[in-house]
Amino acid sequence: MFTADGWTDYEVLDTSGGEKLERWGEYLLVRPDPQVIWNTERRNPGWRKPNGIYHRSKSGGGEWEFRNLPKQWTIRYPLGQQMLTFHLKPFSFKHTGLFPEQAVNWEWFSGLIRKAVSAGRTAQSAHPVRVLNLFAYTGGATVAAAGAGAAVTHVDASKGMVQWAKENAASSGLSEAPIRWLVDDCRKFVEREIRRGNHYDGIIMDPPSYGRGPKGELWKIEDSLHELVQLTARLLSDRPLFYLLNSYTTGLAPAVLTYLIHTEVVSRFGGTVDSQEVGLPVTDSGLVLPCGAAGRWQA
């Protein structure tokens, strides 16, 4: 399992009864988690006095109950020589604006980028490494890649998420970094980039299970993912560095990600694929909470 164990500003304190108790900086949140099917004793005192609880509704969705929680706060993550800073705020469907388990992937690809930059690698731009981040959300992977020295193209269908990502970049000291911010449907953007003849040395994808683009374009991961992997593989440069595919969809095992990447990327460029579950350590139990899966290819 790829385990995100480099945090100091975040931790999963405990898990029980379909919920997890988390510390985000100085604030405690209780949020539902479908992986937590056990009912263990809740000994951590944080369960009794959290700053926010997300109550799931039996009819779907849910709502937040706040107890002395600010509308927005920040946490930080040290990555190489860069201190990444993220704005957090609870919003619809239990999210806070950051998936902390992805830090283990930031560590992986930023190391590859820094190595390429230090080696003086050149791509089809003034910058050593070009990275495409699709379904880029609030920009965790974008600021990690930019902080390592890459020129990043950040694409998300939500204007609000792109603005949030810009704020995270500015807070991380990367407001002047070579980042292109685009509000667009990811598939349509990829198709246009193919026609333009543009290429990237690294591609990051974090697709949702289901969603719609800015003009109502339907996305369903089981029907659309393989074709998108095919298309994005065509955007890789002649000597690509990495390809990262994340999945939070129940039922898509790591082996599925390996097969997709092997079929479309390894067949063209060689290299190796390593797909595993992604997880977060749980302080009180010493176990690791699974949080989806990631498929990693590197040259």
C-alpha cells in the first residue's frame, strides 16, 4: 500500500462505526468513511468534542454540524524545499478541499521531476518538465509538481475549484510559477491538445466516479476511463517521465489500473507500472485506512 505518512498538520486519529476522527491542523472533524465497517470502542476524547461533524442522511447526502470551526483555515505540507499551504473549508458532501492521502503521490512524482530538472532535461518548452493535471480539483498535485520545478497545465470543469487551486498556489509561494489554469471539460481539452500536437512529460488524472463537465458533458468512469487513458497516452512526449491514475471508485481494484496503464502506456514506452491501494495511518490503532487506489507508471 502507498501510505501517506509524511504529514504533521493532518492525521487520522481513530476510526469506528462508519466514521473517522481526523485532526486538520488544530481542528478535529468527524466524517463518514465507507471503508470503516468495524465498531470499535471510541476511546479518543476527540470523538466527544469535535469542531465539526458531517451527518450523513439516510436518503442520501447529509449536512455539517459545526462547533467552533472557522469558515476557512490552512494546513501545510513540507515537500522537498517547498512548503505547500492549503486552504480548507467544509463544503458539500463531507469534503474539505483536500485529499491528504494524495501526499504519497506528490512525493513520488515530485522526486521524478526534481531529478529530471537537476539533470537539465529539456522538453518542448522553456521549462524542463511539462505536466498535465486533469480533474485537478483544488490543486494539490498542481502545486506539488510546480514546486518541484515543472510547468503545469491545470484542468478542471469547476470554475470555483480552479479559483481555489490558484489560492493554494499563491499561499504556497507559487503565484508566479508557470501554471496554466483552465476551466474545461477534461476529455474535450485532451482531444484539442492532440489536434494541436502538444505533449507532456507527466500526466496526472484523478477522475470522479460520476460527473458532468461545464456544459453538461456526462462522465461515468466505467464507460469513459479506458478511452481517456488511450487519448492521454497520445499526449505523452517522446521521453515521458511518469503517468499517474487515481481512483476512488469502489470496485476498481489496483490491478484494473495496472491493466489500463500497461495496455496503453507500457505498450508504447516500456517502463514499469506499480498499482496499489493508497492509505493513511491511523494513530490510535496503528493500522492504515485504505483511501482508494493509484496506478503509477514511470520510464
